Amino acid sequence: MTSGVSIETLDHTYPGATAPTLRQVTLDVPAGTRTAVLGPSGSGKSTLLSIVAGLTAPTGGDVRLAGRSVLRLPPHRRDLGVVFQRPLLFPHLTVAENIAFGMRMRGTDRVVVRHRVAELLDAVALPGFTDRRSTELSGGQQQRVALARALAARPAVLLLDEPFSALDPQLRGDMRTLLTDLHRREGTTTLFVTHDRDEATDVADHVAVLVDGDLAQHAPPAQLFRRPASLAVARFLGGAANAIAGTAHPGRFDCALGSLRLDTPHRGPGLLLVRPRAIVVADQDGPNVVPATVTAVTDRGTHLDVQAASADVILHLTTGPATPLRPGDEVSLWLPPTQLSVVGR
Amino acid sequence: MTAPVPRRPLGTVLTRPAVVLLAGLWVAGPLLPLAVQAFTDQWFYPDLLPARWSLSGWRQALGPQSGLAEAVATSIGIGVAVAACATVLGTAAGRALAWHRLPGRRLMELVLLTPVLVPPFAVAMGAQIVYLRAGLADSVTGVVLAQLPAAAAYTTLLMSGVWAGVDPALERQGRTLGAGPWRAFREISLPRLHGGLVVAAMFAFLVSWSDYLMTLLIGGGVVTTVPLLLFATAAGSGNQAATAAIALVAVVPPLLLTALAARQLAGGDTALLGVGR
Amino acid sequence: MNTRRTGLLLILPALAAVVLLFGGGLGYGLAQSLGLAGFTDTGPGLVAYRRVTEGPAFTEGLLLSLWISLVSTVLAVVIGVAAALALRRTSGGRRTATFLAQLGLPVPHLIGAVAVGLLLADSGLLARAAHAAGVTLPALVADPYAVAVIVEYVWKEAPFVLIVVLAALGGPVGEHERVAATLGARPRQVLRHVTLPLLAPSILAVAVLIFSFALGAYEVPALLGRAYPQPLPVLAYQRFTAAELSGRAEGIAVALLIAVIAVGAAVAYTWASRRAAGRVTGALR
């Protein structure tokens, strides 16, 4: 049976280190869902996974599987499947024996094992690879076997630590599709660690952003982009090109550009964030339309990167090639209220 | 809630002093009695302690009629010659194995390994007559030549590993900047080989320092090295104090050289096989 | 620069040294043992081999040699592997222990034999200690089971096994063990199904080296063994240096037979290591 993972106020500091790797991280992954832990390298995301797997001991906090604390359990009694960045197939075993490993350790009936192995080989599109050795497989094939191996014993939770980052981009896309398909079949609760935001939003239904050991935000992908919880999250997701200082009030944000309409729970001093693609070159006046002077234009072929100055604020925007702007042009820019978010300074 | 640190996943945990003590006992166990025995005079069975401590064993071992000083000089001379030749041969062959495409490479490697696998005295007995006819038997030169293949096999093994860790592109870069092949080797690769060369030379020296049978058969008892003297004293004299004293003298260079080179020794060095055989 | 010719020129001196100085002796020895060269009182043929193998001295010597080599190899491997696995789990002192093990490696076997002799002889330290404790020990030096010889080999070779296995454990073995644990393998299962199979090639290689060395070494049994039966290397030397002219060929014949067994073990190893993975897999089923 698959079960949920609850991580509660988890702390971790490496011996001898001054700064903690993880600070009071609390994260709930309901049974059957997929959460990606997204963060830059050194953010503590692999340590988090390692603690859940039982390979690293936390300095504080708790990890619960199906509501039961597992901190005192060694890895082999946590009922997990883990896939690491490298496939780490056992070189002395065949593909089928690798996949069967977890079941054999649990003493599963031989007929059941054979059946399950065949089923999983089909699922990862490697039928007929039963008696191959791991050294005869390509990197992508090895990682598929590793995935099948982790899932074979129907573990309660599947943990993936940057599983595709060693593969080339084309293959990475295929693997994301495979993982989604496997999840549809198996329904295993999945915790997925990655530094690639496209991978995180592709594979998971929830994304937890980890920055410098702090859990900055845990939300569905769309909300992450639309309503980043902090400047750090926005920066990591590439949405901090326009950050304008001002003060948030109910229904509006006062800044150098004037009083802009928007909907934000934020109150008081903050930063207004708007993505370059969200800014629209308008042809008439209205609410949230600001006059600006184009200062620089770079033709990227598919689009133009434009900088425009408005009341001493430099706005970054992108336009389609059909809008030929030149430095010095006077333009009106519309900042759509639904595309605006405010974070603390 | 503060979580307890989970138990170690496998096995028990030995503490540091226990580990060091056990390892120390194992290594020093048989060697310490040597150190005691060398300073005894009359030590009758079954006394636990000798009746008299004395330096008489040392006096005999170091005295003029024992010939230990000459044996040490001979051993060092042969060892240095073997180390020099084997290191040069091994450095060249190691570079070829690590950097070059060689026809019949597997066969070459096998040939170079034979001195490691075939007991050397199978060769020494056959070679004795050849050395006799060539006028090399009973001579230091003959002993150096007889010890050389085994030593060269180990230095080649070791140096091919060291060369594999040096980037050939650096020498190529040097050549484009106007260095000839020899200059490029001397000024670019050689400094990077330094640690490996020291270890290789040390191993070759120790292979020579330990050799007994080759020296006995080719040296014909005329070339007396430390192992020959030790064996003769141990088997023939019955003087345990003198035997222990000579053994202690013989054990110093290996221990000293290994301790000095400890930092250079990679854990799994295959060349370690050769030492002390 | 990386031409074949340069490579050949570089490797040639070492090859020549081995082929001429080592192979030459081997070939000439073979010729002598077959009565084709050297001082001989017989015509060409297998006379020397027949003469030296027909008596009980050879058979008993061969059995003794095999006993010494096998027991030494097994004990050294078991102790060395166990120590390496234990050392990996220790909280500290691994570097010191490894250093101590390395320190013991270059001690010549001859010195080891002298030291073990002083320790285990009838009037040695162990016998004195046993006497003080009121125990009488059986003879350990020059005894029927070659205890002292085996002790010396194990004392020298177990640290060697330890160092080789520790080096092998430094590779990806640890990662594979962690994967096995996350897949539900208990510590004992990890050891049996992952650690030992992954270490098997290194262990096998070390075992072959120790076996062929113990089989061919002269000084240790010469110093610590009995006058009869003699292990093959001692027998070979005795025949070789015997007064009669035919002894030389017989001595070389014994030496070459040892070489054949030693090389046979190495060949068997190469063969086994190629199939090692398959064998281990079979054993798991």
C-alpha cells in the first residue's frame, strides 16, 4: 500500500558545519501524490531525501510514513524505493535479477517475482532484456531498470534524487513521460528531487522550493509562477526580472509607476513582480497602463527583448517581432492585474 | 521533538583505541620479541624473563667476524643499482602502457607479469649455468641482473598507473611551444611523476633487499647480502641474540622507507604485492 | 607523438629484461631438466622428472606444499576480509590501522620467519608464557602440520588482503550497499547478496597471489619446517645442490613443476574471474 510522507520541522547540520543544511522544514506529501523538491545545488534537497530514506540522520524533527515515525527505522525497514542520479545497478546481477532484488529480500514467491519482473520490463519498455547485464545497457536503459527495481516490491514511497540529470536532454524528456505513466499505473507516493524547474513542474503535482535549507514555498506549479512566496523563489523560477519597490494596500500597490490595481494578500512595503512576457504594449489609456520610453531593443529572432524607462523605473518586457520598437519610441505599457504579484523585501 | 540518531545500519562499532591496539598487536606481535631477544644473554627455558640482559648479541652481530657491515653495504649497493635500473625501465614501459597503442598489448602485459607469478627460483636454477658461462655468477653484477626482472615488473605496474594520471595533452602543449620530446618530458611530465618515482624506486629497492634465493644461487655464497647472513645465522649458529640483532638491522630499511612513503602510498597499489617477497 | 614506434621503443627495454633474464633462465632450466643442456648424466628425455617424482618424498612434499598454501591462503583471506569489513564500521582509527598494516607489508618473509621462530619455538616466548600458565604446548615449529610456516604466511598476508579489500570497498560498493538497504535488504542480506559478490574478483585475485607465492617460497619452510617431508621448494633446492650431478636436473624439474601449478592457479583464476559474475549469480538462486 502506498502511503503519505510527513516531514515535520526537520533540522539538519553536518558535523563541523556552521550553517544548517535544513532549517525547520515541514512538508506533507499525501498518499498517491507527487511532490518535486526543487532547489539550486547546495539548497539541502538531497540531504532531505537522504533523511527520508534513512541514509542520513537529522539533527531534529521527524519523518512519518503512513502516520508512523520512521526515524528509528534503518533504511531496509522503511519500505521505500530509491533511485539515485546514477543507476547503480548491481553489476553482478542480470537486469531481471536487479529488478527482483527487493522482492527476493522480502521472500516473495518466485512465480510472483517472475510475473512482476516481466510486467515492469514491459512498463519501462525493455521487454526481452531479462538476461542482459547492466554493463550492456545504455545510460537511459540503466536508469529505466533502476526505476523498475525501485518500484518492483510495491514500496510505500518512491524517492528520486536527480534521477535524470545525468542523461542527455532528449532522453530526459522521455524519462519524464515514462515516470508520469508509471505513476498512473502504480500510484506510488513520489518525492522527486531536482534542480530543473521544467522537470519539477512536468513531473509533479506539487512543487516544494527549497532555498538555503528553508522551505520557501510548497504549491502547485502554476501557483508557484503566478504567486511566488518570496523574492528568492521568484528569482529561482526566473520571475524577478522586474521587481519594483512600493507599498501594498488592499486591492492596489503604490510605487513609482503610480497606483496599480492588483489582488494581493500582502500588506505594507514590498516588491511588485511582473514577468517580461506578461507586460503588454497597449494602444489606449486605462487602469494599470503606464507611459514609458523605449531605451534598448535586442532582436532575438523569435521575439524582441525591450527595456523601457517609466518614472525612473526600468521595465523589462518581451514583444513579438510584429511590434517593431526602436529606442526612443514612446509607448504605453499595460500591466495586467492578474499577472502581478507582491513579495516581501 | 528531537529525534534520536538512528542506529548504524550494519555491524558493531569498534572504538578507535581497540582498532589501533589490535592492528598494532598483529603487526608488532612477532617483531617485538625480536627486540627483546636481541638484548638477552642467558635466557633459560622456561624463565619468563632472561637471567641477564646484555649487548653480547649486538657485539657478535656487529663484530668484525660476523660481516654484517659488509653485508649491509653489499645489500645497499645491489638495492640501489636494482632500484635505479628498474625505475628507469619501469618509467619507460609504464608510459608506453599508459599512453601508447601497442600491438599485442595483452601478451606484453602477461610477459611483464611472469616474474610476479612464476616462483623466481624456477628461473634462478636454470639461469645459474648461463650466468656461470657468461662469467657473471658469484658477482654483484650477476645478482643485480638476476633481481632486475622482478623489480622491473613491479615498477612497470606501478608507473603505468602513475602515467595514466598524467595528461598527455600537457606534453603536446609543451611541444607546440617549442620543447623537444626530451625537454617536454623533463620539464612537464617528470615533475608530476615525482611521487610515483619515489615509491617505485623504494619498492624496487625493497624487492632487492628481501631477496634470498636468487642471491644465493647466482651469488654462489660469494656475494653475501643481509638476508643470506641472517639465514645462515638463524639456521646455523643457534645464537638467538645475534640472530635477533641481525633481523632488527634488516627490518629497519623496510619500516623506515614505508613510513616515509606512507603518504605517497595509495591503498590498493598493486605494486605492494612485490614488497617483501 | 603517440605512435606505435615510440611506444614499442619505450616498452622494449623492460620486455627485454624480463624475456632475456627471466625467460632465458626459465627456458634454459627447462632444457636442463629435459637433459638437453648443462651438466647431465642422461640423454634427452623425462628421466629427471621420473626420478624425482617416483619416491614418496615428492608425493608427501607436494601434499605438504598444497596444505601449507591452501591453509595459509584461506586463513589470510578470511582474517583480512573480516578485518576490512570490521574496520569499515569503526568510529575511528582506520587510517592508523591501515598505516600499521602497510608498515608490516615490506618486512621480508625471512625476517618474519626468524621472528615467528623465536616466538613459537619449543623454548620460545609462547612456550614460556604457556609454561607459566601451567599449559604444555605441542611443538609448533618443525611440526607435522607446519604451524609456524602457516602462521608466518598468515601474519604477512592478512594485512595485504586487508589493504586490497579496503581499497575495493572504497569504490562504488558502499553506494550499492545503500541501494540494497533502501530496497529492503537486511544487513546480513546486504553482505551476502551485494558486498561479498562485489568483492569477489579482488578477493579471488589476492587469493591466487598468496597461493602461488606460498607454494613457491623457500626461506620460510626451510627455516621453520621439518627435515622430512619437505615442501617442494625445499626439496627442489636440496636436489639442486646435492652432490650427484643428476640432482641439478631433478631440482630444476621440481621447481618447474611448482611453476606449472602456480601458473595453473593463475590461469584458473583468469578463467574463473571471467565467469565469476555468472557463478555468483548461480549461487544466489
